[in-house]
Amino acid sequence: MSVLAIDIPNIAANTPLWLALTTTFVAAVSGAILGRTPGKVSYDIIGIVVFAFFLGLGGGLTRDILLGNLPPLALQSPWYVVTVVAAVVLVLLIGRWIPVDGWIFTSLDALALGLYAVIAAQMAIEFGLPDVGAIAVGFLASIAGGVIVAVLRGETPEILRPGRPYAILALIGTTLYVLLDQFSGGAAALVCVGSVVTLRFVTLNWNLRTSSLRPIEPPDPAPPS
């Protein structure tokens, strides 16, 4: 064992079921609220369920598909789908009063983002992927649900547009986890999740935003000879 190893439980390798379901529930609530948010069109109950499903379980499904871990873990246990249904029922009943911009929901949302990233990266490591591959799996798993929902809503995914950093936070957290995992998986998981949550509040409190890049100008036409 490395002298640098730290005896901290690795929540990425041994995620308690209650924590995994909490992550799913928070993401599914976000998806259901999007289904009830005015957009280009209005959605019926099936639309709301679909949004909740993909935001709640899209990350895990993407991770398992990329790794060939089939059938996906989220479909091997009934509790994940039950959790999505519970999130939909909650939003249908009291969705208008859920403070999605409050610090509690923001904290849980950032926690979910970090957990999706770190759990996917850890599983990629267990499957024998190199560091770059593990980072890619963790990053894609953390953003997949939001991208799918945005496409279904006929929108350009938020991660592709200038605005408050979100996907960048997942990439930072995943990279930290993969780099530190060789020393202590438990400490690496805490650093990953902690950095995502902290940076999420820093960007919100300081209103930090990404900016668009200047488009490439077409070359000037050649003068006539």
C-alpha cells in the first residue's frame, strides 16, 4: 500500500443506495420542473416523465452503455425508476413552490453533478480504461441527461452556449478524481465532489460566466489578377 494512501471510504466505489437514489431524485426533480416550464411547446404527463427519466437516469445509462455494462444498473433495481416516479409526483403536486434557485436545491444539484462524474469515472477505472478514457466517461455521464432533455425540448444544450459554468465543473472534478485516485480513492472522491459543489457556489455568487469565442472571419477574397 502506498505511504500516501489515506483511509477514507470511497463513496465512488461503494456508493450507498440512499445516496445514489438521492442523486437520482434531485436530477429527476429538475427534469420534471423543466417539463412544466414554458418553452416552445407545452408538455403532457408523458413529456414530464420522460424529462425526469433522462435527467435522473441519463447519466448512469450513458455510463453503462459506454462501458458495455449491460443491462444498465439503473434498470436492474426497481428503486431507481420508483425514485423518478416519486420526483414526478412531487413536482406535479408542489412544483410551483420548489425553490430551484435556493441554496438547498443548488447544493443538491451540484452534489448530483459531482457524484455522477465521480461514480462514472471510478467504474471506468475498474473496467481498465486509461486515465483519459475515465475522465471522458465521467464527463459525458455527468452532462448526458441535460443534453438529451435540451434536444428533446428543441433547444441548444446549455453547456454549448455562453453562460454560467456547469460542464466545466464536472470536467474539473472528474480530472481531479482520476489524478488523485492512485493515492486514495476516498480522498479523491471527496475532493471531486467538494470541488464541484464549491465551484458551483463560487460561480453563482460571483456571477461568473463563460464568453463566446470570436467567430473565424472568412478570408478576404483574392484581388482580381
